[in-house]
Amino acid sequence: MSEPADPTPVGPGPATPDPATPSTASARAGRGRRLGIIALLLGLAAVAFWSASRMTWAELIGADGLAPPRTFTVKGSDWTPLLTPLALVLLAGIAAAASLRGWALRLTAIVVAAVAVLGLLPALTLLTGDDHTSYAADVIDLPNRYQAVQVDTSILPGLIVCLGTAFAVLGAVVMLQIASRDAPMSSKYKSPAARRAELEEQVFAQRAAEKKAATTASADAENESGPAAKSVPAAETDSGNNERLLWDALDTGDDPTIGPADR
């Protein structure tokens, strides 16, 4: 039994080299570097917000008219309770940037930028506000017997929050860059099943083209040789069909050399 002239496996075979492998590896390396930058920026922003929440933002002097004036400390967590939760959101943004792509990553970048702006607002009130006495007395629940006399604010916590906001905004910008680079590359990645189906389509198309070419060549030979040559292609076709049936039987696990009575 002779084998087909050019058996082409249709099922999964050895992986063929992908011509886009070098560019894909370079893109992955670039994405990894940007993710590292995002982790650094958002980590610094989270540390800045958390540190500012533990710092002293103001010192309030209160007097009750009976004892010497008393100094009350106003920390960042008193001035604005949002700093610590916002720091946790920024840390969660690092994990989201590593696992999300496309529009989900863009949405994460918008959330990070909104968090940065939300954390900046209390710092702006600290740096630009005029009358902090009543606000400081309210946030620390100054006892009623004390009257707020004076408040001294510190600009350092506000500057740290501004710096953390800048880090967070830069991280959001890098996220948007990654999302814009992920979109055109998404079509380059195909599952093994999709690649196998594409390979099967190519093989069947190639076989159809070869069959059509053989039929055309056979018709041309008949026209040139006349009726005497008609029996030869028919025999070759029958032989090819028989060989094909034998190979199909072997592919299904049957032995075509055993007759029905012996099975």
C-alpha cells in the first residue's frame, strides 16, 4: 500500500514559528516596564496620603477662662478622614493595572485620577483657606467649655498631599498609555483552537486548489490526446480515492486490510 504523495496533517501538529514573536516580546517587555512605573507612582502616592493622615495639620489653642489655655492637636485623619481609604484605593489600583486591559484599564485610570483630585481638595483648603479656627474646632469636637482662640496650621502635610496627587495623576496617565497600546495588539493573540481552525481552512483551501488544478490538467490532456487517454485519468482517480479511503480508515482506528468477516 503506497502512501499519499503529500500527506498534510490537519490536526494539531508542531507549533509553527510566529513571525510577530520579536515584536510581541518587545511589547510585553514595554508593558512590564510601564507596570513597574505605575506600581512605583501609585505606591508613592499611597505612602504620601497615609503619611499625611498621620501628621499634624494644625494646633488649636482653646481657653475656658478658668485654667491656662490648652493646645489641641489636629492630625490629618481629623482634618479629612479620606486620606487613608484613598491610599488603600491607590494600592488596589496597582493590582488592577496588572490584571486589566482595554476599556477596563481606562476606567481604572479615571478612578485613580478622581481619587487623586479628591485627596487634593483638603490640602487646598489647608494651604489656601483663611479661617481655619472654626473648622479645626469642629473636626476635633472641641468641648463646649473651651473657646477657640487661635489656630496654627502647617503647610508641610498639604505639600505632601499635593506631591502624592501628582504621583497618582502620572500613574493614571501611564495607565492610559498602556490601554491605548493594548487595543491594537489584541487581535494578534489567538487561542490554540482558533489557530487550528485557521490552519484547517488553509489546508482544505490548498487541497481544493490542487484538485482544481489536477482536474484542469486532466481536461487539457484529454483534449490533446483524444478519447484514448480518457481511461488513464479515471484509473488514477480511482486509485487516489482508494488510497484516501485507506488513510481515512487508519485515522479512525480501523484496519482496512481486515475483512468484515474477520472483525
